[in-house]
Amino acid sequence: MEYYIIYKPYLVLSQFSAVEGKQTLADYFDVPKDVYPVGRLDFDSEGLLILTNDKQLNNRLLNPLFAHEREYWVQVDGAVTKEAIEQMQKGVSINIDGKQYRTKPCTASLFLEPPIVPERNLPIRFRKEIPAPWVQLVLKEGKNRQVRKMTASVGFPTLRLIRHRIEKLAIESIQPGKMISINQKDIYKLLFNQF
């Protein structure tokens, strides 16, 4: 079995098959043909993605029955309020496939100092009079564009979104477009507390 941790760059599709006019994982990573991403990160999101050919790991991470923590670092537009943080913690209503969905309670907090993150190719727009603070969100679910919909629903649109960790597996020192190989024992220990 093969296991890789990658930092998916901004404006890259979470797939290896070519799409005209868009970058894909194949533009950055060379892995065996049977290795695929577990889940996905949106084109305009960045951060931790696992690549593997381990179907059991894939099922454990994608099946909603096995709720697991995903930590996101989110830069938002505007001086985010304590009320907005509390609303996201309790759960907010978002639109999923045309239906209203209430998000599950989560952990949300405001970074007191901006986290140290890699420079982004195409930085966020800078407006001197409007702050762009960072929020940490830890979810145990993963609906389509959920984090962006959550911050927008409380009045603070997402400017930049980085998945920092899944369970105990984090992208601490990995730079965008870089990959590290990991063995089965280590990845299962970090993700499922096994071995």
C-alpha cells in the first residue's frame, strides 16, 4: 500500500485526470497509477490531502459513520464577531443541493495572531480599512463547500481556506505542491489511533 501526504496548492483540482485550462494534481505529483486522493479539496481551497491506494483507509475517512476531526484555517473578510464564532459553534443553516442543512456543532475560535502559513500565489485582496482575520474551525463532517457556506452565513465570507489537519495528521512543515511519503503504521496511528 502507498500513502502520501500532500499540500494541495490553490487553484488546483483534487484529481489526476486532465481538465483543459486547469491545473490538476498530475501537474505537481508523480505517484503510481492506482493512487488517488481521499476525498477532495475545492479548486480554490488548499492544504492537506491524502493520496493512497488503500481502499479501507479511503472508506474509513469518507464514510460519515466514522466522524473524524478536520481542522481548517480560514481567513475571512471583516472583523469577525464573538457572536459569529458562537453561531458557527452551535451550527448554522446552509444550502446543500438546494435543501437547507443545519451544520453539526463544531469548535470555532479566532486566531489572536495570524497563523504562519505559506505565501499564496495570487494573494488575497488587501483592503487597509477592512480586517481579514483568521478563524480556526474543527468539523466532524464534510459537506460540499461547507466551511465557505458557514462563514458566509454568519456574514464573513471566506477569503482563504487551508485544511490544516485530519485527526492527528497535519501539514505542519509541508509547502504547497510538496509531498511526503508515510508508512501504513504511522498514518493509521495518526488517523485512527491504531497500531
